Amino acid sequence: MKNAVRIAVLLILLAATVFVGKSKLGVFFYNQGINYYDKLEYKKAIESFNNSLKFAPNVAQVHCSLANAYFDDKSEDRAIDEYKKTLQLDDHFVDGYKMLAHIYLSKGLYNEATDILRKGENALPNNQEIKSLIGDISFERMAEFLNSGVDAFSKGDKDLALGLLQKAVEAKPDYAFSRYTLAYIYYADNKYDQAISQLESAIHIDSRFIMAYKLLGDIYFEKKEFARAIEIYEAAFYLDVNDSGLLNNIGLCYMNLEEYDVAARFLMRGITRDPGNINLRYSLASVYRDSARLDDAVKEYLNIIDAIADYPHVHNDLASIYKMQGRKDEAFKEYRKELEYCQNKLNRDPNNPYVLNDLADAYNGLGEYEKAKEAVDKALLIKPDFYQAYLTRAAIYKEMGDFSQEVEALEKAKSLTPQKYFYVEKAIGRAKESLKNNMIKMSPFSTVYLKNGRYIKGVIRQEDKDALVLEVNVGSGTGVISLSRSDVERVVDDDK
């Protein structure tokens, strides 16, 4: 019975074809499909649209409607095929581009989504909707890479974070924040040149991006390029004149350039704006200390301790001034306080190189040199390029009288910065002089008797069968003379 009914329907359709025409039947089935689609009966809609295409196979609108029905029926691969056929028939069919891009995005296929929209942009160069979708896809893709990269970095996987953030920049090169975030990862990995490149690009994109200026200034500060850091910090300060932290950074740069009066002016300006800022007060105290305004420095250090008793390194700083002033007991008391606070911090974070360096400095001040060396060596093992730790190591060896090791540590510190520090140069010169004098004291003196009846006392530094090199005292220093063996009668060591 069912077969008979189907045959009867088919005969009616064939008859209708004769009288109505194929195109009108195509419209009939299309309208039927739309009716089913509106009722959310997608499978029936798909059947009707396919019937319509039997009579009119090259109608873009029917292919697009069939694609919509496949998509809502969760048959995405078939939907993709139909949307592509839609665009082959009519490359101006905006909905085809939009829906294809939507499906690709749902599958995470960002390149495919972008490519199809680029084709739409070529076909419809004035269509703002397609242009907007391209921008949206770029931003969405960038955001996914950006969030994943930040998550990887927070979990300690810097290599994965760098790779993801590089993709974020590639996805949307004109987004300043993704470049800033990538720069920060480079900075954390000590890849300063790459960080600088990204930050400069971020600032070029957004000239008021103050966070990029501040990080760029910090990098130049760590590179010890203080004049350049000042330029960057001042550019940031013009964008936010209420940022007292920038005044602190500028003051520290001038302090490192040994322009102490200028440094103090910037720091005092910051304190006037933000009286409770302890970092500014510590920087000002350090400027006073380095410029030999010791009483002013002591006053500021005590203000800091009143506010924050365990502020980093402050007790060491105060102790060093007391030591210079001959207040030995007070100095020892401050060194012991620094030890206590450092040990408490190391209980929470035993591998903090900055606290280990402060600990070494305190031990050195108390004369416990082996403990001091152990602490500073651990700090350098954790942070091999730690400039300040090498200065601490040099100070330890100076106190121990090992001037050879002191010179080595100072030279290493000097090699870590392009900036030429007067105090480091002076320390190296003094250490070398101490080393020379110490070597003379430790070396056995000899008396060289000459054939002309005279003699010279000094330390033999080099000799062979033809000549003899003698280091001798000259005024308050030493000098070197070379004697021919033919002029020497005999050599007598004084200890013999």
C-alpha cells in the first residue's frame, strides 16, 4: 500500500513538472525546507533542500540553507562542503564566509578561518562586516595564546610561555599588551635585547603605554645603562606625574652615576609627594651614605627601621656607618639584627640570592668570614651574574687580607656592567696596591752584589742565565730593574 502511495505521489510530481516546470518545483522544495528549518526539524529540512537542488543544482542560496541545516543538525563537515559550494557559485555571498569562519573557529582552526575571510575581503573589499570579523578572529586567537602563555609562565615553564606569547604577537602584531607580556617573559629570562625590541614596538603602537616605558627603564637600569634609563623613566613620568616610584628610579640612576646632589633632589621631590614611601627614604639614605653625609644617612635609616624593622639590608647599611664612625658595639648590634631577619626570611625562601647576599654581608661585618663566604657563594650559584654579590665577596676577601681574591671578585663585578664606576675602579686600584705590598712583605729579600762594588736589595721576580729582574722599593712604591748576569758578582738571600 505504501509503495502504491509513493508511486502515486511521484506521478503527481511528474505531472506537476510538466505543467509547472522544474524551476518552480525547486522553489517549492526550497520553501518547504525553510518551513521545516523554522520548526527546527532539521533532517526534514535537509531532505527538502536536497530535493530542491535536484531541480536547481546551481542556486547558491539553496546550498547555503542546506549548509545551515547541516550545521544545526551537528553535521559540520557536510555543512563546510555546502558553504564552499555556496561560495563557488557566488563569491559575494557574505553569509557563506561568515559561517565557514564560525565553524573553523569552533574547531580551533584559526588559520583556516582567517584565510576564508581574507578571500571574502578580496571579493568584497568594502564589506566592513568581514573586515571586523578578521579583526575579531585575530584578537580571539591572540587572547587564547596570551592567556595560555601567562598560565605556562605562572607554572614555571618559561620556554612554553615564550613560544605561546610569540604566537600571540604573530596573531595580532598591532596589540601592544601582548608585546609587553612577551617582553616581560624575555626580561625574566635575562634576554634583554629581545625584551627591548618588543617594548619599543609596544610603545610605537601605543605611545602612552606607561607600563612598557617603566619595564624598558628597568631593563636599562639592570644593564647599568643609567643615562638611557633616565630618558625612559622621564618619558614615563611625563605620562603620570603622580608616580613617585618613577622619581625613585630616576634618583637611583643619578646615584649610580655618582651625581648625588641631583639624585637627592629627585628623591626629596618624591618624598614630598609621598611621605610614607619607604623605598624613597631608603634610596635617599643611600645617597647620603655614598656622598659622606653620614649623620643624615643614619637619621633616614632609623626612620626606615621605625616603619619596617626587617626592611632589606637596612641594618647592614646602618652598621657600616657606625663602623666608619668608630661605634663598634652599635655596629655589631645592627649586624646581628640583620642576621636574625635574614635567617627568618630564608626559612621561608632558602634560595633567595638577595637575602643570602645580605646574610653574607652581616657575617662579614661580624668577622665570621667562612660563613660569609658560604652564603655569598650560594647566592652566586643561584644567580651567577649577581653584580652586588661579587662586591660582597670582594669585601669578605679584603677583610681576610686575601687581596688576590679581592681583585678577582672586583674585576668580575666590573665585567658585568658597561657602566664605569669610580668606586669600583678605586677599589681595584687599592686592592692591587695592597696585593703588591703584601707580596713584597711575604717574598724573601735578596742582596745582589755587583762587580763594580755596589749592591742592590730587592725581591727577585724573574731570572735566567742572561738576566735577573729585581723589584725594589722606590719612594713610597716599588719599581722593577733588569740586571745583566755579566754585571752580577753574586746573589745572597737575606734569610740565609
